[in-house]
Amino acid sequence: MRLSDFDYDLPLERIAQEPASERDGSRLMVLERTGALLHRCFADLPEFLEERDLVVLNDTRVIPARLRGRKPSGGALEVLLDRLEESETEHNGRFLSRWRCLMQAARPLRAGGAAELPQAGRLRVIERTAGGLCRVELDLPRPWPDYLESCGEVPLPPYIRRDPADPRFSIDRERYQTVFARRTGAVAAPTAGLHFTPRLLERIEEKGVRTARITLHVGPGTFLPIRTDEVEDHRMLGERYGVSSEAAVAIRACRARGGRVVAVGTTVVRALESAARDGEVRAGEGETDLFIRPGHRFQAVDALVTNFHLPRSTLLLLVCAFAGRERILAAYAEAVRLGYRFYSYGDAMLIDGRDGS
């Protein structure tokens, strides 16, 4: 498959720069099994769920993982922390931890290079690895969770344009986080989950629809671009995931009663498909580099709630694998025509049924 087969035209004004005034007030495009499109509000989602269904949510929590610093030369440095690799230790009142990260600078630091971070923080590069990643040591005046809360920034994607002084950053602290987030470790939000409110979850459960929580800590594997012309040559970076025994039991029970497993977001799809063996989702934790693209044989998911994704992205390829490339690109063209809002803070789709189902 050629990467150019997964392109589409999107006017810049369709890229949402801020969330809807209410989480569940965004628009919802429903792609039915027949191929028909319905245009509703996200608050209407319970109408499209049945009592025997199971809605699966990703409970990862986004950390304020973006740090800005200065090199000894005075040049600016930006770091996006991805993964804590070695537990924090305390030494002479300083707190040391080692991380995998992405780093941006006019002249990137080499191994052994150092930089100053806000509020007496320091960074040292241990090594540079493939894919633009680095391993770094953070030397901080207090434990890293406290430090990031005060000095880190919400890791918004680059297409959401913010100046660090923009007052909307305070809104992002709340809105770029799902209301059910509880397991810290993501550096990007599972954006389909951003539309849910506590009341909407109550309405879903009042209808008799069950919910389950799994975890996939969203990292660069989800959002780094595909840089190969042939789609099959792309390799995903690993991301940590976990499926509890309670979630696995709930999925088996849903299957037994003839219900649909409704994944909220592509990260839930990747976690469940990674945990599936012979058509059954197994409990456990691990790391997945599963790249879902057209031709993938789905084992765990029957319906999908998802946002509208970037052209040529792994997320778009996953959705095309689920619902069919032509159906999805036609739906996207209609969304552009009707003024839907795209990407992380944008509107959503409900895809009822896999391609050919």
C-alpha cells in the first residue's frame, strides 16, 4: 500500500484549536453498517448503544510532559518526556530519574550534553537512539510528579497553536484529560474519550450498557508520522498497555450475550487487539508495537468511537482498516463539507461495525 492512498484535503480552519464549550456538545457522525451517515450530537451516543453492549474506555492519564530549557550556549531546547525508564532516587536533596524522550533544538545536544530547566532543574543526555529519541537523566529539586505539575506544560499536539503565555493553557490542563483518567503515563490524550462527561457515563449505565476500563499509555508510537512511501515498511514504537482480569471477563460476557464491544478510541483498539488470542481477549500487561492497517483481521472490537485523524497517519490507517478506506475517506470528505472540526479537540465518529460485517 502507498502512503499517498491515505491522504485527503483539509482546510486549516477545520482543525480545532480549542475544545467545544461542553465536552459532550461536539458533533457526532454515525457511520452505520449500511454505509449511511447520520449527523448528531455526542450527547446522543446512548441512543446508538444497546443494553447488551460493552463500552471500553482507556483510563490513561496525561502528564504535563513538555519541558522548555536552555543549552549552555543559550539556545532554546524543548523536551517531550515519553517514558520513565529508571525509578527516581534521591541524592543530596536532588531527585534523579531517567527517561526516554523526544528533543527539539536548533542544534540537538549530543550524548553527555546538558541543559538547564526551570526552577533549578537540570537535564543530561545519556544517549541518542533511533527515531529521534533520547535517553536523558533529569536532576530535579523535588520529585518529578511535583516538578512536572509546576514546570511542565500540557503536551498539546503541534497543530494546536499555543503561545506559552496563552490563557487557554489553563483550560487545556482540564480539557486535554478524560474525566475517567486515573493511571498516569501518557504524553498524549486518548482523544475520543475527551467527549465523555460524568453525566453521559451515567446515562449509558442507566440504559443498562456496561463499561470497562483498560490502559494504553499513549506515546510517540501513536502520533509519530509515517516516513516510508510503502505503508508496510513503517515500524511503530512500543507503548505500554494493560488489560485487567475484570475487563477481560466483561468482554467475554459481552460476547456470550451477543453484544458489541465498542472501543472508545484507536488506543483501545490497539490494546484489545494486542491482547487477543484466537478471538479471545486475555488479561495481562505488556508493550505493543502493533501497527493496524488495511488487511488486519480484527478479533476484539465490533464498533468504534473515534475522532477525525490526520492524513497519512497510523490512526487514519487503523480506522480505514476497521471500516474500509473508501468508506472512511468519503465520510471525511462529507465532514469537511459540513464543517466538522478535526483532530484532538474536534468532533467524533461512531463506526457501527467493521468493514464487510
